[in-house]
Amino acid sequence: MNDRFNLYRFAAPATFYPLAGKMIPWFVAAGILFGLAGLYIGMLVAPTDFQQGEGYRIIFVHVPTSWMSMFIYLVMAFWAAIGLAFNTRLSGMMARALAPTGALMAFLSLWTGALWGKPMWGTWWVWDARLTSELILLFLYIGYMALVAAIDDPRRGDKAGGILLLVGVVNIPIIYFSVKWWNTLHQGSSVNLTKSSMAEIMLWGMLLMALAFWMYSIAIALARVRTIMLERERHTDWVRQELAGDSQ
Amino acid sequence: MPNIVFSVIARDLKLAMRRQADIVSALFFFVIVVSLFPLGIGPEVDLLRQLAPGILWVAALLATMLSLPRLFADDYRDGTLEQLALAPHPLGLVVTGKVIAHWLVSGLPLALITPVLGIQFDLSTDALLVLTGAILIGTPALSGIGAIGAALTLGLRGGGILLSLLVLPLYIPVLIFGAGAVDATVSGLGGEGHLSLLAAMTIAAIGFAPWASAAALKIALE
């Protein structure tokens, strides 16, 4: 029809499946490169912190996972909104494919936070506003995954999950601020990360690691969405051709 | 337009009155959970006085949540819900009526019995008033937010447990400000700010949640 590059073409699973397959190796390679560079800077180049010693180096995993956990929820809510507004099949699959990665990031963020907290603050867990809201975010991820898993009809599951995601994304600021006020009312903040100007090299390490986690998340979500597409569309011709091509 | 809201409230109240055992059992669930805490914690009056707002609020959250599956399930099973969705009135208004009726039979009784339970925890008169007021103002928000969860889990196996996973994290702000109002009053800061925020949440939940649950109901009815 026309030569104009049409992005909407890729909203159909049959065209998105091969595209995702082509993109995955690139994102994996970029993730490995960024990860190696980030780890090199983080573990070998960045100087020892004069207050926190070597233990601070967990920041290079902790901060990127926290960012990703929050960002992935927003991306899922974005796909949910698209899916509910335009009734596209792919959006719900994308939200589903992202959910386990988001939950993993939230869990890793909490876990590395606990490992960091023990040597620095002397405790695994404090009811700090940021820790508590990250924990609630993990609950929201688990709630979403439980809901879509409980609904047998995939399209109904996508839509119901989409509504839950949108309700969740409206609630996240409310939850965050209520937890923050609750915390300041109950106790003076016993934990205060002094906002010392971070050495530039540490910032670079963190950014590289964030990019590495970003690439990992995209690659794994694409791989997951490919399997979801095959499973959902198994009765269609393109899946039969795809699978027949693999076995040759 | 508001007629549909009132007629749904009247209908749901009439149905609830014919099954009073349901109302009473949710209420006694609340009373029993609250009474279990002193047995677990110990009878020290100072400690209990401090814990009372949190305990009563958590119990109120659980009691409200337990009665949520019934919000739509009976109408779904006998086909009434489908007829209501086909009616010319916006489904959001129907759900608004159901949410208000749900609060009248589940939230309001909790608020009415709260002073009695608060006395067991040796709360002062001020704290008792604020706690009762907070439960009175805050429980409509619980019914509203819960309606979304009830609509999303309609007709699913294991719906009850799933409902708690979906709804309890969203209840956290109400819990924080509800229990916080009493703490602020006891510590002399004044609980008005908390109560205002609680009222804001209730208004937002009653205003917006029914429309989200209506969207969820339409998905369930497809």
C-alpha cells in the first residue's frame, strides 16, 4: 500500500513475534556489555567509600533494581491503558510478560536493601517509608500475577489485570505519601542516607548497571512475550508455520 | 438519575434484612478478632491502650473484606447482575448504590460496636470518640475500593483469597490514617488532619471506585 514505516503493523502478534526474536540477541548483548562495564567500574575502579567501606558497593545492584521495579509497573500500567482503550491483543501479553520481572526486581531491591542495611544500620529491616512502599509494590505485583493466573480466559484476564494495574497506579502515590507521613509521625527518621555528593565514578557505575538491568528486562520480557504469543495463538496458521519451520 | 441509586440501596437493604445472619456473623467476626489480640499479647493495660487503634482497624479491614464476595456474587449467580448491566442506567450508579448498601450493613455496624470494644482496651473518651468517628468515616472507602476487587474476582475459583491479595494493599492508606487519627489525638497533636484525609479518601473512593468496578463487571459478564 504505502512505503511509510508503519509502527502499528507490529501490534499484531504474527508480525511482532519475528521482530522480537531478532531484537532479543541485541538486548542480551547490550545487557552483558553494560553489565560487565558497570561491574568493572563498580567493583574495581570506584574508590572505597570513606564512611561505608566496601559494603556500599551493593548500591550498584540495589539502586538499579529499585528503579526498574518502579518503572516496570508504570510500563505495565501503560500497556494496560493501551489495551483497554484500543482493545489490542498484544498489550495484555506485554503486561503479563513484564510482571514477573517487575516482581523479581522489587524482591531483589528488598533483598539487597536488607543485605546493605545489616552492616550499615545494624538491622535487616526498618519500617522506613521507602522500604515499606517497596514492599507494598511487591504485594501489588503479586496481586496482579495472582489475578491473571486465576482467570482461565486469557482475554478476560488481560482486561481484568489491566483494570487492576490502572487502579494500582493511581494508588501508588497515595500509598507512598501515606506511608511517608505515617513514618514521620511515628518516629523521627532513624535512618538518614546523607545526601553526600556521590563521586562521579560511582554514578557512572550505577548508570551503567541501570542500563544493564534495563536491557536484561527488555530481553527477558520479549522472550516471555514470545512464548505467551505462541501459547495464545497456537490455533493460528502463522504459529503452525513457525513451529513447522523450527522442526525442519 | 439518583433514583436508581436509591432503589438499588433499598433493594439491597431489603435482601440483607432477609438474611440477617450474614450481617451478624461479620460483626461477630470483628468482635472475636479484636478479642483475640489481648489473649495473644497479654493483659497489660498500657500496651493494649497503645495497640487498640491498630488492632480495631485491622479487624475492621478483615471484617469488611470477608463480606465483599457477597456484594456481587448472588446477583451474578441468579442473573440479576446481567439485567442490571443491560438496564439503561449507567452501571456505575448501580454499583454506587450497592457500595452504599454494603457499607450500611457492614461498615456502619462495625462503627456502632467500636465504642464497646474500645472500652475493653481502656481508651480515653477522646480517643474513643475519634476512633469511632474514624471508622465511621473510613469504612465507606473500604467498601468502595473493595467493590473493585469483588468485581475483578467475580466468579473465579479461590476468589476469596485472591480478593484479599488484591484489596488489602490498597487498604493501607485508610489503615494508616484511621489508626493515625487516634494516635495523633492521644499524643495531643489533634486528629482533625487525619480525619480530613480519611474523608477525602472516602469521597474519592465512593466517587471513582464504582466506575472502575462497573468496568470490571462488564468484563466479567462478557
